[in-house]
Amino acid sequence: MTTIPADHALYTAAALFALGLTGVLVRRSLLFVLMSLEVMLNAVGLAFVAGGARWGQADGQVMFLLVLTLAAAEVAIGLALLLAVHLRVGTLDGDRLSRLRG
Amino acid sequence: MTPTFVITAAVAIIATTLVITGRNAVHALLYLVVSLLAVAVIFLMLGAPFAAALEVIIYAGAIMVVFLFVVMMVESAPVPGPDQTLKDARLWVGPGLLAAVLLVELVVMMAMGVPGVAGGEAVAPQAVGIRLMGPYLLAVELASMLLLAGLVGAWHLGRPAERTVPRPHAPAPAVKRETGP
């Protein structure tokens, strides 16, 4: 079975990152924004692992582990904020959370 | 360039597209799980089995379950009742088909061998652990502190509102004022 060029894994990571960024910019529901953030972090992890696999080093997977930790902490805080917003404002629409506008 | 990698990348991109264009949050979560599983298969192809296992266990397992809890708490009408879930094929046929494609690819790779990266070689979990506990020990400690900060922050934000200490010079109930725009 033939091997995978490292470029193609990086192209896949770039496509996933672009899709996640599109989701963050386009969607208004905070839940979908958080999901798109997860997609972006996952794409970054894929780029790290692809780089580490290209050079045969373990550092790519170590960085993927750190990205995973970051994603877990971000999800905990983000979902707690989302629940607080849902409890106090009653909506998840990001455009309606405009109380801080001066 | 292997066909298995192209198919897996296509599954990941299709599932992610359906995540960001989805209307129902539960369906989007199912497609997000499929996208994460596809990325895990890509990790396996790239010669990173440890990262693939962590992707399935932590991302697709733990983080997505937390997402599912929150969706169940905030969505007004997220899913139909338990009797209709399996009969309505629209709910599960899309993620099921994509996941079945990934399963077939796993079986094919088990039979014919994992492709690997051009110019590189597979990195065993032992090498990752040795790097992690050696030169990256400070990063591991920082990650543990980050997780602790996330835990404390989530606990603080998730406290019920009536337990907050009232301000000394504002005897009016501060909780009522925050409801509704």
C-alpha cells in the first residue's frame, strides 16, 4: 500500500480549519460557534500530528496532547458561559447579547 | 496518494460541512462526532496510534458528551421521543452511513496494512510518553494548571444564581433584573 504525502494531510487540516472558521463567523447560535471552535482546534491538532509524522518525531503528538487539554478547558468554560447566558438572557443568539454595547 | 486517505478526508470534510450548516443541534453533534472519528482514522494512517486513541476517547467521547448534556439542557425541542428515534431514519442514516464508511476503511487497513506517511515513520506511544515526561514536563504541569483553572472557572460560572452573595448597598433582588432583554 502506498504512502500518504504529508501535503495532503496538511491540505485536509487547512480545509477543516477554514470550515471551522466559516462556522464561527457565519453562525449566530453560540452552541454552533463553540462546535466550530472545536473543529478549528481539531484541525490544528491534525496539522501538528501530520508534521510530527512527516519527520518521524514524537513532538507533534505531544503538541496534539496539549491542544487536546486546551480544548477540554475551553469547552468547560465555554459551555458554562453558554449555560449562564441561557439562564440570564434566555437566548443563545449571539447578536442579541448586545448589552455591553456603549 | 492512497484512496483510503482521500475517502477519509472526504468524510471528515463532508461531516464538518454538515456540522456548520446544520439546523438541529443534536444532528450537528452527531456529524461532529463522525468528523472527529474521521480525523482519528487519519491519525492512524499517519502513524500516530496514540493520538488516534486519545481523539476517540477524549474528543469524541468525553467532550462530545459534555456538549450533548448542554444541548439537552438548552434546546427547547431537541429530539423526538424515544419511540420515534429509530423509526425516523432521517435522524441517524447520514451519520450512520459516514461512520460505516470509516469502519469499512478500518477493516481494510487491518487487512492490508496502515499506509503511513511518505518520508516519515510511525511514532509509537512509548516515544510520546518519553518526550512528554522529559523535555515537555513543564508543559505538562502548565496543562494541569490550565485544567484546574478550567475546573474552577466552570464551577464558578455554574453556581446557582441565588447562592451569590448580595451586595451590601443593593438590597433589591439582583437576580430578577437579569431575566429577559
